[in-house]
Amino acid sequence: MQGESDGIAKIPADSYAKSLARLKRRVEEDFNEGKHLPMTFGQVLPLFPSNDLFAFQKEVRQSMANAHMKSGHAEAIPGCWMVETERMPMLPDRVHFNGNGLLVMGEQMAEGLIKAGLSK
């Protein structure tokens, strides 16, 4: 789970999908001779309440949604599955997931890897 700090400035927030595609491509080149590897990622949470430091959090979330292989968006990344995290159980700090939330996230990421792996 990464991406919160990309919400500090507009350029990294808006280009998150492109950066994620570059990361996937580099991992495939480095570890799988350029062949397809499925990938899954968790969408960063919306901040409650809104935080001025992370002024572009909505843009990061949208760019992440665009990257999802099933989004139909021009920035969709083949073989890349997004897990929505908004409804996962959290600790009272509303920043970190509790044990059950981590288990749910792990299950959904595993399912996403299978779906992403079947896409090619």
C-alpha cells in the first residue's frame, strides 16, 4: 500500500497510473525476461477529514482507478488489478487497517492476482 505521498503535488498525483505501468514493466524486465507478470495494488484511502498536505489525494485515487485493467480507461494497465480498500476494517486512527482488514485485503489481492494472470 503506497501512494499517499503522491497526493502532495499535482504532477505525481495525475501521473500515478503511468508510474505504476513503468514499475510493472521494469519488474517484468528484471524478473521475468519481459514476459507478463500479473500485478495487484490497493487503492489509497480517501483522507477523513481532508488534509491540506495531501491536497491531490482525489487525483491519486482517480489515477489508480484508471490503471485498473478493467477500467476501460486509456491508462488501464493490462494484467494489473486494483483492490478497493475503503470498506475494509480499520483501526480507530482511520489510517491503518486492523487484522481483519489486512486478511480481507490479502484475500482480495490474491483473487486479483489470479484475475490479472488470466488476462494474458
